[in-house]
Amino acid sequence: MPMEKTFDPAAIEAKWAHEWESRGLFRPSRPDATPFTIVNPPPNVTGALHIGHALDNTLQDVLVRYERLRGKDALWVVGMDHAGIATQMVVERQLNERQQKRTDFTRDEFVDKVWEWKATSGGQITRQLRRLGCSMDWSREQFTMDPHFTRAVVKVFVDLHKKGLIYRDKRLVNWDPALKTAISDLEVESHEMPGHMWHFKYPLAGGETYTYVERDADGNVVLEEARDYISIATTRPETMLGDGAVAVHPDDERYRPIVGKYCEIPVGPKEHRRLIPIITDEYPDPHFGSGAVKITGAHDENDYGVAQRNGIPMYRLMDEVAAMRADGPAYAEAAARAVEIAKGATATPAEIDALNLVPEEYRGLDRYEARARVVADIDAEGLMVKVEDKMIMQPFGDRGGVVIEPMLTDQWYVDAKTLAQPPMQAVRDGRINIVPKTWEKTFFNWMENIQPWCVSRQLWWGHRIPAWYAEDGSIFVAETEEEAQAEAGVGVALTRDEDVLDTWFSSALWPFATLGWPENSDLLKRHYPNDVLISGFDILFFWDARMAMQGMEFMGDVPWKTLYLHGLVRAPDGAKMSKSKGNVVDPLGLIDQYGADALRFFMSAMESQGRDIKMDDARLAGYRNFATKLWNAARFCEANGITASTSIEAPAATLPVNRWIIGEVAATVAAMEKSLADYRFDEAANAIYSFAWDRFCDWYLELIKGAIDDETKAVAGWVLDQILVMLHPFMPFITEELWTGLGDRADYPLIAAKWPAPNAARDADASADIDWLIKLVSELRTAKAELGLPPGARLTAHFPASLKDRTEKLAAQLDRLARLEEISFDPAPAGASAQLVVEGETITVPLEGVIDIAAERDRLTKALAAAAKERDGLAGRLNNPSFVERAKPEAVEKARADHAAKEAEADRLTAALARLG
């Protein structure tokens, strides 16, 4: 059946997506071949395809299809992450719309509702990935809450606990009051917000005084006065209630007389004011503020470190929604006990945590309401020194959307420092190859300074922590409740831990748990380690580093041999995409408009070793045009009796044009293989683009028109096949359609074909002849365009005698493409002429009588002057530091592009004038 006249991406995409999957062509099926394995970064079950997914999955599919064509047994593992916080939020939001809430149900009932939601609404992203053409093994789709995966997660937790690498501890965490759970540092986004810095007096105990002296840089006294207080500054006055000390730098002479003494927290009932010690620590900066810092270890990251170093008690002030605590004994009793502790009385961490140091008048208040009350009460007492307006970095939860509260809580932790050592060594010795190398420094910096990993979350959806508690506080960690009970003993009542594990804990097992671990399955033995992981750099620490830790701990080997980190896809102006900015691009909309092949090719051609990609509709349209051009070239071949090749090796060829194009295929194959081995997706894409569009469509098909003999048919059909194979990893849909459409190959689809092995090198003589011909024709066409002559104008050209043999050999192509009236080897006549320099030899085209020389010179001169003026004006703007530094980035970028265009135009006009002689 003849090919359709018009290329219609939507029709062929739907057809081939179904055909490939229904025939099982994405599954590994070559048991005797070398395996090639990639695991897909599992998207959230709540997710929808965004432009970052489109980039990440396109790059993976390029590699998978390429290695499959090279004969490897390719497995691309696909699946979804249960996304603890995100999924629970979605389901709770649905309940709220029905005037219900999570706590209206038991835990098991709520979890059942999440599973119901997953069955009906979850996982739309996997359907969308199919539209992109992802050749994943959909028959083995994974989910991080599947029973086999849960078994793996539980085993990892229990085994790490047995080794002392998982433990329970009371530490400071990022507490999200909206979600009512701990979150990791990586899930916190800091934003600069307008705020205040309040300065307060902390009176010295017993009305003591000291001489406060300030000096300038030269040591001269600038202030000397008697003080009965020490001044501190804070942006969160409500946390003063939990102060355990005031710290000053050990070298700060101003406060030396009062170090070791006590001061009073200036808030709460006066008869129950708490006393706290004044201590020294390296943390306070003597040159910032007053140089004195209040230490609230339970509610500030830096204070936590000071409190730990100095044995300062850490008092928790807030509950799970960041309201001031309302539990525990009366304030008077708690404050009295805190003073005893401050003066040296011993207390257990549990007792300190139980003390509620929030005065009754503030208990139960929201933290911000409590802040306002505390400030007002201190000010009313005359103990506020001043208040400053100040921009403050505020930490927000990336999902809850509210300000995070640092909180001292009991959580489960992984000893990440110990687990980080093997991956670091693997990167150092090359077992893990990070591409691009520039990310190694970032990797080592984070891993060398890694903190304990908090893995518990206060959610209902997720892998529940396999730990049980006895009434006396004993903890029993086991894979099942029966094992925990056996360990605890008969008659010991056990209560299971309410928390679930951080989503990233389970996804860290993805490279081996998806292959059947802890069973030592054949699939696991064959496909672990994976070959490569392709990941956005933004999840290097969320996921990639943690996979390396868990893989090396439990498999004794790296999870993948290469870690490729790509950049972000940005808006056309370079801005980061976000819903709030309204500049998010929908990849499904782009597929509807341009086709999946065009989008995939754009992503590949723009991916340059981790640099960010700017969206560009013009380039997308250009790649859609590329697909159309290939379609039309295939129709030309079909119309001229050129059909599918029957050989992977190049056909025998005698004609220079055929020997030339075979050599060009071999060169393109070599270029692509090198580029893909180096993970230069852009270079590989540009190599096949340049060959298909320029060498094959624009030149080869032109060169063979009117002279398509049997040899040429065989060569042209073979070359088109090689193009389809080389282009297939980037543009799978159109290439598969053309492959099966140009030959009877229904049982031999392109996805299962063989990568080109032309078994031929460039023919030096043929390449030299045809390359010369192309340059000559290009120069002639350019000259005609510059001189305003129609493309079909037939001119006389005077060639050097040294080119006589070459012109005779290529006479037919010269006549058809160069459109020369006459080729002469005599000297050119005197007068104006166009000088064409091709590979160092000058070919002269007389212009007397062909054009009005004077008028043409005048036109070119005026056009050159105008272009040069604009070029120089733009250069002046770009050389002005004021413009470059103050103008909007997009304005500067446009000026640079305009300057480059005008410079090129001036160069072209200069060359055209030179041709006139």
C-alpha cells in the first residue's frame, strides 16, 4: 500500500505504542545476550507527566532502544512510588470535600481508601509515559507498596537495626505543622520574607550589675555603662520560653564579668521567672547584634548544637500543629523544676521533655498569636530594647506549604555516615562513574558532611515501621509481630510503632528490590548492578546517594555503573518553571501539537551534559519539520522504486555518489557510537540530524535524481534503512512506521532490528569528489542569491585546468545541480566577475551583461552600511556594563542575538561586494 501523502504523528503514535507493547517487544528476550539494565526513577503515584519527566524518560529510552538495537538484552524497569505525604494529602483532600476527615476512620479503613484511590485514579503518569514512546517492561510494573517490595523494606530495616545502623533517638527535626510529621532537610524550601528582629533585656539574677564596655576597631572606648541585664535579639520571641542558656563568645571581653552567672527570662509570671546560665561557646559572633545569643535547643538548629556541646537542657514548647503546649503540670511547678536543673540538678531526657514551660496564659495559643502576646508583655514591662524590620529566611515545607518548626522529637534514624563510606570509595575508584564529572565535588561535599537520616514519618500511608514497644519502654524490632512477641516473651503486651518510613527509604531499594530481592532470583543475578541511572541533579541526595548506600550495603556492589545527571528544563526566558509563575509547559500538549518524536528529539538535541534546557517552540517546530522532511524523502524513494534493504552490510557500489554516501553512513555511525558512549545526547542527535537532512535528503537524493539505476536503488534503500535505525532511539514512531511501510517487515519490526554495521570506511576519492561538488554548488547558489539572480539562471564558469578531470567525471551532476551554461578552462575575460573559491581553487563567473554591476555594487554598499551601523550600535550597548548589569536578562540575550545576526549579515554583504571585484 502506498505511503500516506501527509505525515500524521497522532495516528502512527497510537498505532505503534499499542503494537510494541501488545507483542511484548519491550521485555528482555535474549537470554544469551549481554544484559543492559536501567531502572526508571519511580514517579509519584499521584503524579502527572511534566516536562522534567519528559526529558528524563526520553534520555533513558534513547539508551534502552540503542542498546536493544545493538543486540543487548535490555530491561527498563518501570513502576511508581507510593509517595507517602503526597498521596495521603490527596486522599485527605477528597475526604474534606465530602465533609470527612482522616480521623473519622480507623487507620486500616483510611489505608483501604488510599488503595481504592490508587485503583481508580492513581498512576495516570504511566499511561502518559506510553504516549512519549517509553519502551519500558510494562509487564513487570512495580509499586513500592507491593507485597514483595514491603517484604524487602522490612528486611532492610530489621537488618540495619541489628547492625546498629538504625536507631531511635531524640533529635531536632524539621516539623511540618500542616502535615503533622517530620520531614527531611531536603524537603524544606527557604524563602526570604519580611519579618522583625526583637531586642530584649534579660535581667541578671539578684539585681547584679557589671560594667559594660564597647570599643572601636582601634581599641578606643566608645561606650561604658553599668548594666543589670544582658541584651539578646530574636526573630521568634515565642521560643524564649524554652531557653536553656544565653551564650557569648569566649573572647568577648564585654561579657567576661558575667560568664557563669544567671539571668532571667523576661516573660511569664514575675514570681516564677526562670533563671538560665550565661555560658561561652564558639557559636556566637561578637560582631553580630549584641554578641549574646539565647539558646533554645529544642527549637533551633544552631542552638541544638550549642545545647548538645554544653549539656544545656532542651525544652519542647509546641505540639504537633505548632500551638503552644497545653499538657503537663502547672507552669509554676515546671518553672521551679527547670531552675533546679539549670543550677545542676540531674534530670532524665524524658523528664525534661515532659516539663511544659509555657505559662498558662499562653498555653494552647497558635505560635504566632503567642509571639504577639509575648512581645506585648515584655514591652509593657519595659524590657524591650528595640525592634527592627528585617528580611528573614523562612523555612517552608515543600508540600505542607507552611513555615517549618524545628522540633525536638523521638524519631528513627539511619547511620548515614557509615553507609556513605562505600559509595564514596566507589566513586573514587571508578566503580561508579558520575557524568558530568563536575557533580563529583557536590556529591563528596554532601556525603562527607552527611547527617543522621531521619526515616520515620508521622503518617498512616506507607511502610509501617516494624518495631513494637513494651510498657516499660523496651523496643523490639522484627520482621513480624510474632517474632517480636517471641523476643519480648510470653505475656508481655506489645504496641506497634505508629509511624511509617520515609518514602525515600523504600525507593532507595529500587535497583534490587524491583528485581526480586531478598530472593536471589535469576533476574536479580542477571540485571544487578544496573548499567546506568539517569536522574535529574535535583534528586542526587534524595534518591541517588541513598540507592548507592543501600545497594552497597545489601548487595555488596554498586547499584549502577554510571550515574548521569541532567539539568532542568526551563522556560524560554531561562526562569525556573512553576505553577505560581504560570510558565509551566505541558508535555502532552506539546505532543498534541508537534508529535512525540519532535518533543523527544528536542529533548535529546538540547541535552548537553547536565546544562539546563530552555524551551523553544521554534526548535520544536523545526524538529516536526525534520520528521516531515524524512517522510517526504521516503515517499520519493517509494515513488522511484527504492525499497527496503535486505543486508545490514553496505551494497557493492561503483558510482562516486554511492561510494560517497556509504562512507557518510559509516562516519555517522562512528560519530553516534562515540557520542552515546560519552553520554553526549546532543552530539548523537545532531550527528544523525545533519546526515539525514543535509547529506541524504538535500544532497544525495538531488544527486541521484534522473539517474536511479539498480545499484543506486540498492544503495539508496540501504542508506534509508540505516537512517531509520540510527534515528529510531530518538524518533521511534516515525522510524518504525517507515521501516515497516517500505518493506514487508511486519515480522521484523525496527525496534528489534540490528544497529548499523556498514563494514565500509569512507572512500577517499569518492568523498573528495562529492564534497567538492557540494561546496561548488553551494557557492554558486549563494552567489546567485546575493546577486539577486534566479536559482535557475545559467551562467558560464571558468575553471582552472587542474579541475578538468573532476568536472568531466561529475559532468551529469554539475549540469543538473550547478545549472552552468558552459564550463570553460580558458582564462576568464576582463571585467566584473564573481570569484568562487572552492578548496583553495578559484572559479570565475563573468557578470558583464548578466547584471547591472554599478547598481548591484551600490545596493550592496548601502545594505552593508545599514547592517554595519546596526551591528556597531548593538556592540556599543553590549560593551556598556550599565546595560548588561541592569537590563533584564532576556533583553541582554536578545541584544546579543541581534548583534550576531547583524554581524553575519555584514560579513555576507562584504563577501558579496568582494565577488564583484
